[in-house]
Amino acid sequence: MQTGGRGYADMTIAPLLDEAGRVACLSATGTDATERRRVEERLRLLDDIGEATRIAAEPKAIMEGATRLLGEHLGATRVAYADLEPDNDRFTIRHDWTEPGAFSTVGVYSLDLFGSRATSNLRVGRTLVVNDVDAELAPDDGADMFNQIGIKAIICCPLVKQHRLVALMAVHQRTPRRWSEDEIALVDAVVERCWAHIERVRSTEALREADRHKSEFLATLAHELRNPLAPIRNGLEVLRISEGQPAATAKVRAMMERQVGQMVHLVNDLLDIARVSTGKVVLKVERITLQAVVASAVETSLPLLEAAHHTLQLRMPEQAVWLDVDLVRMSQVLSNLLSNAAKYTPGAGRIAVEAELEGGEVLIRVSDTGIGIAPEAIASIFDMFTQVERSLDRSKGGLGIGLSLVRHLVALHGGTVGAESRGPGQGSSFTVRLPVAQAVAAPPPAPAATAADPGIQAQGLRILLVDDNTDAADSLASLLEAAGHTVCTVYDGGEALRLAPSFAPDLAFLDIGMPGMDGYQTARALRALPQLDGLRLAALTGWGAAEDRVRSREAGFDHHLLKPASPEQLAQLLSFTPRGEG
Ligand code: ADP
């Protein structure tokens, strides 16, 4: 048993009898049980903390339970739990328990307050134990700070994980106190458990948050895809009843094209974000002027700007600024920013695109006089699925992935993008920074003038169409037939193989995902038929990743078109001379 302290013993008291059988005296034997008793007490307290915080769903509840039970057990003045900030130099006391009358110390502090020696000890996981502040600490080694808060004895237990200080548990006493080894070990055990429990709860919270974002995204996606469907369906009905009235049908057709265009745009964004975030986008970098990139983006966004009666102001450097960029991708970046500016600015607003050189970079700023962005939202708008105002009736026709795509694409070009706004109603501005091309090379030669667009009616071709989606197949067949081609439509690979030798197509469009024989198998089998020598094969599919294109080339396809193919793509594909002619 320790001298000068309290201890526990297990006592056995037994009577000793004389010859007559009477109790002559009592014998007492005892063993020191102090250590066992302390271990039991420590385990009981840890158990109690575990039980009190078992079903806690929030970090705060765990901190509350742990600090209170520990504080009461030790008879302390205050017990505080702190997290380290990501900068590793500051800690935040998120919660403290205090005895009645003591004040709370919740807040953000610098680790330096402990003095340099104690700070470096804490960083490597060494506990700070002070029995008497005035006797043991120099003023700048923490004494000043502890005296200011009226504290004379401290245990401060650091928790180090993967070489990083992650949390602190501090016990404060208003009077000097000689801390025992047990008490120090107890605080150590509590901080470890408390932190592990809090981390578990935090990661569950993060998962829940991600899940919530995903559900909201799916709801928005369904809404955005359904939006264009209603006018398209109505349009079909109008076409049916107004056959033979060219003015009415032309108007409806234009509306339907716009709506289909919007759906294609959404689906392309979705495919892009999936490809970009898995690192599958390969840039086709060319040397091109900033002015050309901006012109291409403006051309894409012009219909949206005009529809909302916005004015567009362009301010570009006078000399040509050369960039090494993928024209399609960079113009996609700027047109996304322009479309957002148009969407989030009430009608007849002012939108500006300005560019200036700064060092070896060009700054391209797209600004608007629109609804602006609240300061707390700025940091997250580039995250996937983030929309500041998500209620469906406020939705402006987007999925919350445009800016995430912008950030990925700009980063692929070695640049950065940031947003600024003075707040709601104050307009927004987005700035893209890109490196300027190193040595200014001679501008590349202008592309040779192309022959006049022959359209899809160029030749009368024999075309085999294979797609298990009968609507997709039949509508494309009608289009091709209307353009003067001879079309044989089948809905599976086996039928294609049976009919192909006698039909002798010049060109075959094959869907890839078909039950039974898929597009790849059908392509290989068609290629093996000697009668079909010279046949052009085009894959028409929803899969457009680089590896899908490699697979289709390996299966013998000459072309790989993404559904729905645009009239321009079809026209280009159909403008060849079939064998035996020309
Ligand atoms: P969305 O498809 O919703 O437009 P984005 O990723 O392009 O998705 O944008 C994310 C969010 O950022 C938008 O929902 C909107 O709240 C906000 N935002 C983007 N651009 C602007 C802008 N020019 N003005 C105000 N808010 C904007």
C-alpha cells in the first residue's frame, strides 16, 4: 500500500477458539487490494461512458457524456475535449464540462499557448501533467495562460494517430493537485475511446450526407429528363393532327428539336462527368487563339443569352493570345459558365466575358448581374451535385454537375477556376486562369475549304440497320429512306446475318447492346462473310468511352457513333462512294 494515501484491502476475519470451544480472539488477515480496486474503478468508468454515449448519433453527445462522467469521477473543475484543426497549429475546444460556477473555455486556440516545450511534447503524444502551475511552469511555458483562466493543476492528454496530433482531452483543477498515475492513465483511455467513437459517428454522418446528395441528384435528374418529355409528346400529337399543314408542323418540329437538344446536352454532361472523374478524358490539345475559343463558346450559348434578352459584352486583348488547349473542351468550359450566367440572371441582364494577360497566364472572367451567390455557398458550388437553391420549382434546368465538370476540365489543362460574388442579388463572376502557350509558334494553316455539305441525301446507298430497340431502328430507317437510301431493318444479330448476303449492304449500322448476339459478335460475323467485302460498319451505341471505341475497332467497325447521332454526323458518314461506283 502507498504511504500517505488511501488504499483498499481484502480482509478475512476468523475466530480462534479455546479448548472449551469459546471464541478466545479474532484473527484478521488482509491483502492489499488497492491496485485491483483502481483497475475495477477505471473499467467501470469507461463502461459507464460507453453506456452513456452508446446510441449517440452526434459528436457533441459523446463529448458531453465523456467529459461529464470523467469530471465527476475525478472531482475536477473542468474537463475539455478538443479537435486539432487541419492547419495542425490550432485546436478547437468543442465542448467542456465544468463544475458549478466555473466558466466554459469552448473556442479556437493556438497550440503555442502551451509554450514551445509542451507543444512539441503534445505533438508526439506525451501527456502534459502539472501538479502546481506556479511551481512548475515558467510564465511563457503556459503559466500565464493557465493563471488567466484560474487553473493551478492540469492533465492534458494528446492523441496521436498516424504521426499527427488529432485530439486533446484536458482536465483542469482550480487548486494545486497531485495527480496519480491512475488518474493520468484514465484520461488517456478516455480520450482514445472518445475520439474513436466520434470519428465513427462523423464518418457515418458523411456517408449519410453523400447519400442525401445522391438522392437529391436522382430526383433532380428525373425531373430534368422529364421536363422535355412533355413538350415532345405534345409535339408528336400536334404532328399527327396537323399533317399537311407545313406552318404548324415546322413550328412544332423546331420546338421538338430544342427539347431533344436539351436532353442530349444533359445526358452528355452526365457521361462527361463520369468519364472525367474516372480520369478517362483525353484532351486533343492544339495551338489555338483565346479569341477563337471564346468565339466558339459564345456561339454555343448565344441562343440562351438571346432568349433571356441579356446583353453580352466582350473585352479581349487586341493581339492574338495563343493557348495549347482542346478547343471542344475549353469552349465547353466557357459556354457552361456563360449558360450559368444566363440562367442565374433575371431577364435583360448584363453578362461580360473579359480576358487579360497576367504573367504567363491568361485570366478569362465571365461575370453577370444576376442573383449572386451567398458567401457560405461559394466554397461548395464546384462540388458534384451541388445546387445552391435546390427546390424543384426554382430549378433552372441543371443537374448541379456543370461547375464540377468545369473545374475538372480546367485542371486537366493545368489551370484553375474560382468564383466570386458580393452576395445574393449582387451578381457573380467566375475566373478561369490558363497558362499561355510557351513559344508563340506561327499560327497553324487554315483548314482546307470543305466541299459544300452534301447532307444525308448524297448517295443512294443500301443500308442495313440492326437494333433491338424497334422505335430507334424504325425512326432512323424512315429518315434514311426519306433521304433516298434503300434500307433493310432487322432487330437482332442473327436476322442481320441471314439477310445480309442477299441484301448486300454498302453500310450497316449496328447497335452494340443487343440480346443474343451483341453488336461486336454481329460485326465479326458480318466481316467473315466474303460476299460483304467492302462493307462499311458503323457502331451506333450509348457507350462512348475510349475503351468502347477500341473494342468496336477491334470487332471490325469503321465508325463509332454515339446515340442519338446528329444529322451532321450521319451526313458525314453517308458521304462516301459505294464500291463498284466512282
Ligand atoms: P446547375 O446544373 O445547377 O446549373 P452547376 O454545377 O453549373 O449546376 O452550378 C451549381 C450551382 O451554382 C447552381 O445550381 C447555382 O446555384 C450556382 N451558380 C452557378 N453559376 C451561377 C451564377 N452565374 N450565378 C449564381 N449562381 C450560380
